[in-house]
Amino acid sequence: MGQSIIPPPVLLVIAAFSRHKEALGWAEEKLIAHFGPIGRRSPNFDFHQTRYYESSMGSELRKRFLVFRNLIPPDRLADIKLYTNQLEEELAWTAPYPESRPLNLDPGILSLGKFMLATTKDQAHRVYLRHGIYGEVTLQFQSHAFQPNPWTYADYREPALLYFLNEARDYYRQRLREEAGIEGGESRMED
């Protein structure tokens, strides 16, 4: 019989996208106040892979990824998604943007073996976490890099984004070492 083992803490990564620079700045301030300092920040990426969000968010969307310095327990992902949904609603109700959804926040967790996103939408490849939130392993680490799955969103297949998340994984390994060398559990995933 296998023994249950509490996994090491993970890296919180939140993707923020909007066509409004001010909305991205507002989100970053709120997220820092709640989750602590940012350890890594991606450049802004053009979000051009789909027109799915245009009707609610407008066009010319920009997406940036925020990697938080403080490691978190992996079972917090559902609560974090609920919090980011509240932030989206708050901005939509209080800010004078013409779009019904001026901001989208997608939290995920990065470990040595995978990058997992939270979502409110069920699909066959997603696992229910709690409170109406599902988890999806969007990328898996093999052959020395994060690799997409058949269901991975198009923007998470972009080479520049994969490069950034691979750098974030290196940062995560550094943070694990800093926090008492907790590199157990998934160390075999280092490839």
C-alpha cells in the first residue's frame, strides 16, 4: 500500500490579460497585496491566437505572467481562482471601461513536473478541485522542457511563453533550495 505524502509547495503563476494597461497595473497591485512580491514578470505578449474573448474584452489584448516569490501549498489553487474571479468582477463593476470584462486573470501552479491552470469549465481532461473550480495539467515537463498536451491552449504553445515558463521552473528550483532544500517529491522530473 502506498503512503500519502504531502507534496512540496509550488510556484504561483498568474496570467493577466487586458487591452488596458491601467487594468493590468491595477491587477498587479491587488495581486501583490494579496500574494506578496513578484519574483519574475514576463514581457507583455500579444494575445492573438483566438478571437474568443473579443466580444467581452475587446481586441488588441496583451497578456503578462506574474510569478510570485512566495511558494504556496498546491491545494490552494481553487481558492486562488475564486479570488481572481472576484478581482475581475470588482474591476468590471467599478472601472469605467467599455468592455463587460476588461480583465482576465488565470492562476496556475508550477511544479517541477507540470504547469496546471485553474478553470471554471469542466472537460474530460480536467479534474474537479472544489467550489466549482477544476484543474488542468496544461504543460508537462519532459525532455528538459515544458511540453504542451493535446488540449493545451494555443497561447501556451508559443515558444516565447514556453521559454518564460521554463525559466520560471528554474526560479522555482532556486526557491525550493532557499526554503530548506525541499526538492524531494518530484526531483526525478528534473530531466
